[in-house]
Amino acid sequence: MKKITLVVLGLLFIVACNNTEKKAETPENKKEESKVVTKKYPKNLQKVFDAHGGIDTWNKAQTLVYEMVKPDNTEKHITDLHSRKTRLEGKGFTIGYDGKDVWLAQKDSTAFRSNARFYHNLYFYFYAMPFVLGDDGITYEEEKSLSYDGVLYPGYKISYGENVGDSPEDNYFIYYNPETYKMEWLAYTVTYFNGKPSTKRGYIRYGDWQKINGVVLPKVLTWFTTDEEGNVKEPRNSVEFSNVSLTEKTMEASTYARPTDGVIVPKGN
């Protein structure tokens, strides 16, 4: 589901000197050549980015680290935000993506029983919303508002171009508070391991915000149940995120490298 293998988030560099006649190199020309144009997003999605600290602030960061607290396990996740290399350290297992392959190392066959390729960046994309929605290869469409507890949350549908990541058929639906513009809900569809996409949506509520190096990120994600019509009903389970750091420091390549006991996980496994 490495959706957005997608690289330098949100910035396009342009060179302003296209004249056939070479200009003299002056301070004014140099300044013009270094001009940066920020990628354009739908107006209200831009407001969502701004409410969370700004996508330009996010783009300056290099590494995101957090601990994800589960009832039976605490995992440490490290992600390079530009290459999307990852390392997950859990109870008896380590999963990584070195820029080419997803790999799994575990003490025994029972340490990790899920799909490592599907899992290696799953929670990163949930946690790093809304900023990962600024990646390349994305199409934005206005979505019908989500109604919950008497509030209408406007939203956008997020879809992907062909061959973007492992599951380009997956879709996200972001919903924001109409007053604060903070992201409060995420709906998503998942492509099954047999390659068939699903239209059934899962729902996550975002809240208990914390400011990390100028960026507003959630402390808790809560999954909700739905009824037969797909309406959001009740909280089902929550995941807490702690010891979060967002820095401009790049980790050593060895952080993401496959260890000697690591096994490459092929697509579909």
C-alpha cells in the first residue's frame, strides 16, 4: 500500500531563465532562478494543511518517529518522509522498507502474523494525515459531507493515478471541522489481498492534538463501527501515539537496511 512512493512532498522547483540569449549572472538573476512555486491544492484543503501547521513546514522535515501503543504491544515506527523508507520495531519482529524491498525479521514464525508488506506503512499514512494527501499522483474531488452527532463535516475524496503504489485502487475520504478546518475524520477503502477493491469504508476519528516542531498531529486515532447503510455509529478501538519527534535530521541508511536474518516480502504476501 505504499501509496505515495512519492517523494519530495508538494514542492516543484522551476528555473526562470529560459531565454535563448544568455543573461549576465547578476544577483537579481540568481534570485529569480531560485524561485520556488508551492503546489496548488483545492482551497479548503489548503486551509486544512494550514490548520495543521502548513504543508511547507511539513515538507522541511525529514524524519518522523513515534511509538504506537497497542493493548499487547508497543511499536516504534521510523519513516524517512521523502524516500518513505521505514523501520518498525515490535515485540519479536522488525519490518522495514529500504527504498527497494519490504523486509521482515522475526524471532520465530509467530512473532508477526499479518501481511508485512501491507502493514509496513499502514499506520504511517493514517497518522501523517492530512500531509500525505499533498503527495504527487493524487486527484481531489469534493465529497458529500459526513454527518455525525449533529455536525456536518465537509470533505474531499482522494484517489490515485494508475501504478501509484501497491494499491492504486484504494481511496481516502478526508473530512474537516467546518470552523477550525482541522481534520477530524478519515474514511478509507482497502484493496483485498486478491487484488479486488472494496467499496466498504472504514472510519477513523482524529483528536487530542499535539504540536510537534510546528506541525499539529493527533495523539489518538479511534476506529468506529458502521451500520448496514455505512453510517458511522460507535467507537470500536483506539491507538495512542507517544514519544513523537519530527526533525530535519536524516537517519543513517543502515536504519532501514535489511538485516542478515531479514526476508524480502514479495508483493501479494
